[in-house]
Amino acid sequence: MVSSLKNKLSAIILFTVLALFAQENDTIVLQGVSFQGQQSSSVDMTQIDTREILVTPTLTGSITDILKTLPYVSVNTELSSQYMVRGGNFDENLVYVNGIEVYRPMLIRAGQQEGLSFLNPQMAATVNFSAGGWEAKYGDRMSSVLDVVYQRPSGFGAGLDLTMMGGNFTVGHGTQDGKFSALLGMRYLNRNLILNTLNEDTEFNPQSYDIQASLHWELHPNWSVNFLGNLNNTLYEQVPNSRSTNFGTLQNPINLTVFYQGREEDRFLTKFGALSVHHRPNYRTTLTIDAFSYHSIEEEYFDIQGAYLIRSMSEGNEGAIATLDAGGQYDHARNDLDMLVTGIQHRGKFRINADNNLEWGFTVQKEDIRDMLNEWQLIDSAGYNITPFQPIAYIPGQPYVGDLNLNYNIHASNQLQSNRMNGYVQYARKWMRNGHRIMASGGLRATYWDYNQETNISPRMQISWKPNWVQDHLFRVAVGVYYQPPFYKELRNPQGDLMPEIRSQRSIHFITGHDFEFQMMDRPFKITTELYYKSMSDLIPYFVDNVRIRYSGENNAIGRAYGIDMRLYGEFIPGADSWLSVSYARVQENINDRGWISRPTDPRFKASLFFQDYMPAFPTFKVSTTLVYASGLPNGAPIFTDPYAFQSTLPDYKRVDIGLWKQLVGGNARSQSFLNDWFKEMSIGLDVFNVFNIRNTVSNQWIRDVNTQNIYGVPNRLTGRFLNAKLIMRW
């Protein structure tokens, strides 16, 4: 086996050395500074303007906040930089920075625990996103690809964003001859103020900071070296005091009151580094070697005791009618995860001629994961203990007085060392036929994981046709097989045990799209429409709690996803891009041939609007509005229960955020004040989050009735209205 792999690797290296290919670079100009970046020519990618990212009101400081206004991205929380695409979960999305795949912490269970994501919006030059049907050069997930290329400055530039939640300072410099450039970003985030708008009495202390560096050296006209580094540290502390939540129906309102003792302390420390060497032996060829390493140390510690009271309320919640249950709950965790991923990859491009390109790549990756789980929950009332989530024999109205058991007890100590290999080759061609422009690409991707000895082959194809009609139309079709080899989370069952027989999940994408560009009000507009169907097999059912996903550890389900996405994009106001998105989608699964039910991330209907405006009489005063309405996601099921018994949905998600800012220097500002001598651009602003103070629900907290064994889904509600002042400066 080893000999065979060595022979294959030698053949690939030999082919790479003999190949002749040239990579095309484009120049990007942002805020008066010139940057170099790769423009995507793929027909399956949506390009996102980085200027729109920077003006979007955000609670996470991440690029991904703008994704939530796109039609194919589901929304259920504003506190997380994670996202769901066309019914997929958070683990089904690929993220690349400068061609290197990046990861995120694994133990995070709630949006408020999250700090800063890897992606720094001020450092981004190009942002491309695909919701399905992507090329073979992108990796192995079932839902989406986010491809970000960082800036390469050709001169000096700096920017500082200050808000009530933190700041983002970015500085870059490049030599005039283009042989060296450096870009450094430093961020700090503390969301204590926004977390205080949650519907609970809790003392929060969330702090997150990161430092990123992107360096480029041109050692020779044909040789260059890039370095990308990141250090991210998040500390999360909370001391809950009390909570009072009203839920139920108008006919049967219920109140939960909880008094807490204890605290939670979490830490997420991640380090990432990638060194890339590029060689261009001639104008046709680009060869790249990337060496990368990702190290994550995660700690989740809490001991929280709660005394709760469940009461039936009168209509209008004017007073309690009866006490349904009084009890106590004790939650304990000492969870530690140490994950090290190292690898080396080769990427190559060969330009056959102006209309034909060939690309290939090969990656070898080693994973070393050490995980210690110690988590349990005890539910008790008046000395009587509740059994775990399992069918039991009991007498209604009387407490269970059998053996004392924990509601659940997860204890494991796992060590996993494994190796992965993957490779791809793809060919792209464009041509004219009777005035029609056609572009097509096809490729093959292969993966191998030595832990379960599994090999997967993924063929993928994309084609676009631009007819020579008077109107500007573009038709697109993409078909492909997308495997998702198990990572550590998929490999671990709810009890914490590793399942070595687990296989890759598979999704077959069928996507057809249409783009129509037209003029309206003497300005350009574009309507994009996509229809899709995904056939899924070998699925691993999972439970969702806020943003934490726990897998069942078995490939015992099949699935299907289908829907339609539409977006109207253009300048509703001259010089300011806006868009309206509408989508309808369903994603279902069939577990052990028991019938079709909604997956925990079934999105259904969504409408969103991103709108920019300014006053013609005051062009330096601008407004951006983000509006989202989405059908409620499934409410999920408590861990260790039957998902077929929990098929109701959460309330619909409704939210409006408004960003206001006044430009003092630069752009249309014509002030002759002393500020012009200090800044290229300067503006002040105010973000109004959750304008209508709507209390959306992100998940349920499951409370059990001691006497009847009933399980109540108590809503965990999100943030309220919040004002955030900001100051933006550019040098």
C-alpha cells in the first residue's frame, strides 16, 4: 500500500515539474491602496463586494454576517459567525483563506461563547461564495464553500474601527517594486453589553482577541513566498443568577423561574500558520507548495446548579394558577480538547491556451486529536431522582423511586492519530459557437482516510451558456458528487465513544441557474435564480443545541434537499448596491426506514433585504438596513431521545438592523478642517441592532417534570435592542 502511494505521488510530482501553466492575477483597488488578488472565474461562485461587508451592522465582526442576507443561507442567531446553507449544518461548510482550508473550534455550544472568527473583513480583498455545485479543486463538504483572498498592499495604508464592543486595527505596507508586502490585523471583541440584553440575569465576561499577519516576498521574478499566520484567544465567563421565561400557548401559558448558583469558564486558543512557495517557470505555469499547521486548545468548565419552578399562568400572564413542578438541576462539565492538524499540499495550474486551463492538486494531512470528556446532568426534586431520557415504566402522578441515575453521563478519553490524502484534477474550457459563449469545467476529486480505510471518488461538472440575445442572459448547470469524510465530531457518538466503522456522508448536487442583467432607472440590475435538488445517503443523524452539534455515530439515514433561491441585485440608489433575497427550501431525512421527517436545520421560507441609501442633499450621510424574515427552524430534540417525537418548530425569526454613518473626511466630504491633514477617510456612525426589539428564539432548554416525566421545551431567546457607536479612520 505504501509503495503504491509513493509511486502515485512520484508520478504527480513528475507531471507537475513537466507542466507549463500561467496563473492570472488581477489588481484590486480599495481605499486608495492597490492590492493583488485572484479573481474567481468559476460559474458557481457569487462574488461579494468587500465594501458592503465593511458597512454591514455586525455583532460578530465577521465576513459571514453579510452571508446571512443571501437567499441560500439560513438564519437562527445573530451571536454566531457560523451559518447553515440549504439545510446543511455548521460542519458542512468549507472556508479557505489564500487557498488554505481553515478550521474553527469544536466545543463551542452557544453563540455567546464565540469570539472572533478567523476571517478579518478589513484584510479581505476578494470574497467568493458557492452554495453548491463547486469545482473539484475545493474540498470535501456537502453544503458550501467560502473562498477569501487577503490583500497584498502596494503602498502604505492603515485603518482603525472602534466600537463599543471592541476594535479592529489593520496596517499594511508594500515596497514600490512590489517585491515585499506585509499586512497586519489586530482585533479585540467584548460583547458584554449586548449579552446584557438577553432575557436573564447573568454576569458575562466574554473577551476575544486575535492577531493576523499576511506577508509576501518576491525572491526572484519566478519565485515568491507567502506567509499567513493567526493567533486567536477567546475567554468566556458567566455567572448566572436567575431567569424567568414565559412560554406555552395563549390557552395554556407557562412560566419557568430558575435561581442559579455556580459559574462557567471556557477558553478557546487557536494557532494557525501557513507557508507557501510559488514558482513560475514560464508564463504558462504556476506551481505552489503549501505547508500548514492548525492547533486548537479548548477548555469547557462549568458547575451550575439551578432550582426551578414551573407554573401554569392565567391568560395574559397576570398570575400563577398552579405549580406544575418544582425541582433542581445540576450541570457539570470538564471538557478538554487538543487538536493538531498539519499538512503539506501542492497546487498547479497549466494554461494550455487562452481558452483552455488545467489545474491539479494533492494534499497529505496528519491529525492528532486528544479529547477528554466529563459531562453529566442530574435532575432531582424532593429527594427523588429522574432517570435518563429513555422509555420507562412509571405511574402518572407519582415520582419515580427506583435507582438513582444521572439524566445523562458522558465520560470518555479519546486519542486519535490519523492521516488523510486527497487530490484533484480539473479542466476548464471556454469557446464561442454562433455568437454564443460557453464555458465548461469538469474535474475529479479523490480522498483517502487511513482510520476507516475509505476511498472516495467525486466527479464534478459545471457549464454555463451565454446566448447572443439582445437581453443579457446566462444559464448555468452544475452536477457533482460531494463526500464529507468524517472529522472528529462525526466520529464521536453522544456517549463520547469513537465509531471506527463510520463512513463518509454523500450528497449528489443537481443545480440549474439563470442570471438576467437589465437596466432599470438607467442603472444596472441583476436577477439570479437557482433551482436545486440534493440526494443524500449514508447520513449521520445529529442533535442541535444552539450552535453545538452532536452526532449519533451511525450512517443510518438517507436524505433529500430541494428548493429555489432568488436574488435581485442592483443600485436602487445610484452608487449604492442593494439586494432583495427570497428562498424556499426543504431538507428531510429518513432514519432506519421509519419515514421522512425534517432535519434539525430544515430552513423552509426566508426573505431578506440589504439596502443602502443616502440623502442627495447630504451625500456624506448614509444608511444601511438589514432585514431578515425566516421560518422557524425545527426545535430539535433533546440528546438521547427519539427525533421523530420532536417535530414542532421554533417561532419565526424576524430582525431589522440599521447602520447610520456620517463621513467627515474623504469621499463626498469636502470639509477643510485639520482632519484632512491627518486622515484619508474618517467617519462616525451608529448601529441600531434589533430595531423592533423582537425576542427571537435560538433553541430550547429541555426541562423535565418530575411527576409526569413530561419534557418542556423552554425557549432560549436572543438579544434585544442595542445601540453601538463606532468611529472609522483610514490613513
